[in-house]
Amino acid sequence: MANALNRALGVDVDSFTADRVREDAFGPQPLVSILMAEMDGRAAGYAFYHTGYDSDLPARSLVVVDLYVDPEVRGRGLGQALMAGLAREAIRLKARSMTGGVLDSNTKAIAFYRSLGAVHDGVRFVTLREDALQALAKDGRS
């Protein structure tokens, strides 16, 4: 299921395996938490998230890394249910915000998040991937 999202984003799908998820979410030093949605007894969607810090507030934040609902069951409220579950988790953790990224081209996702009350705050995420990290760490240039 996660590889379908990665394919749509043009990400290397071979690296996202069940073993990787087990290690990163359930290993000795978890990096991410997972909220799953089921429909008719099978996995139909998920949200990957972790805690972060919002220096604008300043306060804890819940960071949504991925939100995905299987295309076959979209429009049945699973995305909203996942987001509501994340909101409950954010409140439980005493977070004052929940944030995540969305591609400018994903107009359906943008409309979905806006329908939940999300606002675009004018911030655009930038990413330094592995090669750029190595170059920057080595000599200060990417």
C-alpha cells in the first residue's frame, strides 16, 4: 500500500518494505508511529506520523509524514477518520498543531485538508536527500 503512494511520487519503491516499516516503527528506537484504517477486514489506509516542535507557537506538534487511502475505497470517510484519529493523538500528546506536506499538484488532497480546516501557511518544505547531505557534510556545499 505504501509503495503505491511512493510510485505516485516517483520515489524508489524497493526500499519501502515490511521489514523497513517494522524496524522504523516498532524497532528499539522507533522513528515513526502508524495509524491503520481497515475496511471489510483488510488494511485500506494508513497514516505515518511522529512528534515534532512548532517554534512559531512554541509547542509540540504532530507531524503527518504520509496519509494514504487505497483508491478503491476513497470517498468513504477513511481519510477523515485517519485525520480524526491523528487529531486525538495530537491532543493526547498535548500538541498544539498538526502539520504535514502536500504536493502543489495534488489538488484533491489540498481540498481535503482545507475541508478539515487546514490552512496553507505559506511554508514550503525543502528536502536535502542523501547525496546533498553527504556533499554538505563533507565540504559545506551541496
